[in-house]
Amino acid sequence: MPIVAQSTETTDWVSRFADEVIEESERRAPGKPVVVASGLSPSGPIHLGNLREVMTPHLVADEIRRRGHEVRHLISWDDYDRYRKVPNGVPGTDASWAEHIGRPLTAVPAPQGSPHPNWAEHFKAAMVEALAEMGVEFDGISQTEQYTSGVYREQILHAMKHRGDIDAILDQYRTKKAPAKKQQSQKPLDEAELEAAEGSGAAAEDDGTGSAGYFPYKPYCGDCGKDLTTVTAYDDDTTELTYTCAECAFSETVRLSEFNRGKLVWKVDWPMRWAYEGVVFEPSGVDHSSPGSSFQVGGRIVGGIFGGKQPIGPMYAFVGISGMAKMSSSKGGVPTPGDALKIMEPQLLRWLYARRRPNQSFKIAFDQEIQRLYDEWDKLEGKVADGTALPGDVAAHARAVGTAAGELPRTPRPMAYRTLASVADITAGAEDQTLRILSELDPADPITSLDEVRPRLDRAEAWINTQVPADQRTVVRAEADTDLLKSLDDQGRASLRLLLDGLDTHWSLDGLTHLVYGVPKVQAGFPADAGPKELPAEIKVAQRTFFALLYHLLVGRDTGPRLPTLLLAVGQERVRKLLGE
């Protein structure tokens, strides 16, 4: 059942952009579907930073759909871009892949063992699968198909005819000094464009005119298939184009009006697509705020050359990973949306992008922080359910749990992620043990099947198995630590006695929580249910000492999973044995 549109009183960033986009679309193309766009290059693993390029317009498009408007979210797959270098850390590749540098991504073999026909399709497939799981609806456009089928032929001929005008626009930025500090880009530099300018002499700053030799089109060589080519002549009337290849010395003359083996350089290609598709909204990375950036130059070219308008849209900030620096897909090992979805449910991942404005950076947790994020998410779910959440938080929650088409599949009984992770850690995935422990968490309403806590349980198990180092995993002692037990003083032995005496009557998650926190209070002469304000600071010290003792006796370390969960996981009989009864 479709989700009801949010109230117009909601002032979250998505609603504000939706207002602007609807108004702008009616001004530009009244009565036509609203067009928003993203662009992704399948040159390697498409990482979580790239996902912001998709999620920002997706959330806006989805809000527009909720309001009853027709909208298209285009994802342009830049699969006709040149293969720039062999990414680090990609399984199934080696140094031999360097021979393909300069060829279109769709002409490069997929990594060994891949079921996909080429490099681009291999990395596209993983992203498409992740987007489907996240409920992202889009229209994919392969730039290989667009260029090689001649869809852009008129636009290419038009750009070539107006190459002098394009060169004049670009020249205004070539003469500017480079910024003192190079900014990281989430879109790769277009080496083909640099070569097209430098190879013809148009980038020279001695005269600043950038005249005759500039061509905004780059052919792929008819012999070696690479783009290490230089256009040496072009006739506007006949459209005859001559190029030579620096890689293999091949040269040929073709008729551009019939030739489909090449593409416009990036700073011309992007604005051409804006005009061709009628894009109203498209975000871009913060790197595009600098003078001479593709977005700024494209704004001049789209109107001055192609008669279109630049999309509106925010500059989006970088996305990081807990404990890691800014992500770059040119480096190996950067997490992808598929990696994130192995350890977190789609709702949580959607929420991380929905709750922050595009110009706010944020981190996605692959470390212990994921447990805190899940606690925060579960707390929000409770507030939404009881009507105490703020309007902006309600809106972000609604965008996380589903789309205009309906809610995403969810865990029927979402137990705390940290609890599920602790159980998965202790049981090493043994389903019978896992079910036993989870069924004891709430004896008044026990779970009867692990399906009730899936897929969250599966995500927690994956996190334990893939993200927690082996030396941090929990291994319950096989035998009691008799030396430690013998060394205890009277207070230590008394604390264990209080705990053991209370196990029968407190054998549930809430009961054991009350018990383990209450033992030090009772020993100090306070009621077990005394609140923090009623207790001296020394009680916290006594609790930490007691907890450390239990951890040493149970798992041989100072710390471990939450003690109530650990006790349930170990089982009452084994707990009694390890605590010396």
C-alpha cells in the first residue's frame, strides 16, 4: 500500500527541494514528467560516496511521486568513458589489464570469474542489485548504447560546428590560476578532454585564444580501440574527420555523420545530456563548486551551445567510513552499497542519507559505531510509533522505511542489533543455540522462529563475521578459572553468591540486567533498584570492578558482550560452573 504523502508543514530538506523542482519543471516543461538525474561511472567498485549521487535525487523524486506527479530518475551509466587505470584491490585482475587503458569500459574484459560480459557490466550489476534492495526506482541509460547507436549524432555535429564557441568558453577558465589546494573529486578528471586540448595546442596560454585546433570530440581508434587519438582535420560541410592514434600510429578519415565510435569530451558531454534529456535536478560533488569545474563550465555551455538550461541541485558533501578517510573509487577496498547492505538493513542505510542535508558530510559505520546507530534508529522508531518524534525526524523515518510504492520488507520483530550481534558472536552461527538464547530474552513473549528476527539477525551475524577482528571475538571458557576463584576476597565471593542466588528468578534479559547492576548496590547497602541519583559515585566503580570479574571468569578478558546477553548465551548451568558453584 503506498505511503501517504507527508504534510506540507514538514520542512525537511527533501520537501524543500521537491517544492523547487516541481516549480522549476512546470516553468521549463509544463505538463511533462519531472526529470532528475544521476551519473555513475562503472570504472571500478561504485562506493558509498557515489551512492549520494543517486540517493539525493532519488529521495527528491520519491517525494514528488508521493505528491502525485510523474517523475523520471535517470541514471546515466558512463560506461563509454575510457578505462583509466587498473583499480587496486579488485579480485580477478592483474597487471595485464593495463593493456586495456584507453579503451571504453564496455570493451574491457570483466575480472576473471565474473559472469558479466565486460568490465562496466560487472560493476554496474552490483550497484543495480543494491539499488533494488533499497527500493530505488530509476531509468538506466548506457552511454555506450547512446553513442554507438548514433543517438547523439546531431548533438555531436552541432558541437563540432560550434567548436570555436566552446573553445572560447573553456579558454576563459584555462587562463585562471589553479587553486592553491587541489580538491578531491568524486568524478574522475576527464583525461580525454585534457588530451584533446593539449594535443591541438588549444591549451597554450601564449595567445589565450584557443582557436583553430580545438575539437570537443574524441574518436576511439579503429585499430587498437583506444582513445589516444588526435583529430587533425575536420570539414564542417562534408563532416569528414581525420585522426591519428599515438598508440599504434593508425590513421583514418571518416564521415562523422555516419561514425559512431567516439564521444564528446566530458565538459561538453555533460551539458549536452542536460539539454537532450531535459534534466531539471541533478546534484554534484563539492569539487564542482571551484572555478572552472565541470558543473560551472557546463552551465555556460548548455545554454550557449545546446540551447538548454543547467539543472538546479545542491553540491553534496563527502561520505566517509568510521575509521577511514574520504573514499575514492580509484583505491581498492572502499566499501560499496552492497558491502553496507550485508551488515545493515536497507532502512538504516536509507536513513543515513535521508536525515542529513546534502551539504552535510557524514560517516557510515562498519565498526562498533554501527551498534550505536542501530540504537538511535530503534529509538526513533519508538518515538514515531508513540507520536513524540519531531516532524523532520518523522519525515526522514518515512523516507527510510519505504517509497511512494510502499514499505520495504522489514524484520518482523526487530531486537536490538547489539544483542543479536552478541548472540551471533557467542554461538558462532549455531541456529539451535541462537534460537534458545533469543527465546529466553523475553520469557513472557518468546520468539519461536529465527525468521521473526530476520533479516536483522543475518546482518548482525555478517557484521560479526566480517568486521570484528578475530582477537576481539568472544570465546567462552571451557573450564572455570580456579586460580582466580581461589584468589577472591570475601567481597568478591559474596558478589558471585548474590548473582548465583538470583539467576533462577531473574533469567531473562531485563531480569539479568537488573541483577548484575543490582549486586554492587546491595553489597553497599542500597536497594537493588536504586536510581543513579540515589547512589554515591563509588557504586559505579564497584560495578565496573564486578563486571570485569565476571568477564574474566566467563571469557578471560576485561570486556565482552553486554553481560545480561552473555549470561543468557552461556546458559545457566554453564554460568554456575564457571562462577565456581
